[in-house]
Amino acid sequence: GAVVSQHPSWVICKSGTSVKIECRSLDFQATTMFWYRQFPKQSLMLMATSNEGSKATYEQGVEKDKFLINHASLTLSTLTVTSAHPEDSSFYICSARPVAAYLGQYFGPGTRLTVT
Amino acid sequence: AQSVTQPDIHITVSEGASLELRCNYSYGATPYLFWYVQSPGQGLQLLLKYFSGDTLVQGIKGFEAEFKRSQSSFNLRKPSVHWSDAAEYFCAVGDENAGNNRKLIWGLGTSLAVNP
């Protein structure tokens, strides 16, 4: 149980285009989902926290107009990287917290974004 | 502010040897502590967590961790390492100031290599 999927697993896009990444909790409902960015050989950097039905809370330094997050249901959150640039190339990971959990998070496998 | 320190960036052990990965935290109250493992090409997987009670916590894959309040530590141990344990290990603590979002604060990770 507690499976989180991400789609796509990898994507290559051209500079200036937008890319949408989906995060789904497959066998549980998640009131809270988290979006992370991970650079090679580095730790996870929390980008934003999204709660179902409300606006996402962005961490300091993360541009909310560039990284659009939508959490429309208890099983789906999306991250859209708008007007992508090469510096946005990274590994994006989502996690989801089950409704009944206090702090536990289950992670998706990640999405590798390459902007050319 | 809360923080998590993993003093060892990289550790190499021989297969069959014992392992201890260090984690120190700075936290004002009773911490909620986690260890996650990230294998190449795979998502983050929860190894074990400590919320309260017995300070020696058993996890998956033969791992255990001991919470020592006096030392502000939550070190991860395994008595005999297998080659498949080679991965990146992250320690995390629940953010007491995160309110309902209850974020995790992450250490920078320890990369484990296993020699045959």
C-alpha cells in the first residue's frame, strides 16, 4: 500500500515551453502533497506544500508564477513548470501524506526534467 | 531553527560489515524522526520512524535506529550490510513550526558504497 506515482518519469522540453508533472496517490487519499527539487548528489529541497482545495504554500525563493501547483483532488496534484529554462533542469519529486498520518510522507519515483 | 546534520557525506563499507550512519538534529520539543533511503533510479523509501515510546526503532531491510535525546542523535544501524544497501540515506525531522503543513526538514544525505 501507500503508492505514489509520477508522470512522466522523464521529459525533455525546449526552452520557453511549459511542462506539467502529475503526482497521484494510488491507494490512499492525501490531503497534503509536497513538491521537492533535487540536484545531483544533493538533498531534497522543498519547493511547496499543497493542500487539497487550497492554494499551495511556497518556500522562500521559489517563484510561484513559474512553478504552478494545483491540488484539485485528494489523489492528484500537478506541478507545471512554465516558460522552462535550462536552469530548471532537475529531478522533481512529489510526496503525499495520507489523511490519517501526522507526519509520514510517501514519495513518488521522481521526474527528470531536461530543458534544452 | 530546526536543523538536521548528517556528518558523513560518503561512507564505504565491505559487504557483511556493520554500518552506522550518523544523524544529529536541533529541535525544541520531542522530535519526530525519520530515515529514508534513495536507491539509484528509485524513489525515496521510508526505512523507519520515531514518534515516541521505545527509543530503539526497528525498520525494514534489517535496519534499526536509536533515538538518544541526550545526544540529539538518531543514528541508523545495520549489523551486516548487503551490496544492495548501496544508496543515498537521508535523515529527516518533523518541523514543529510548520503548523498544519507539518513539513520535514532534511539532512544533506549520506552516500553509502558497499565493497564486495
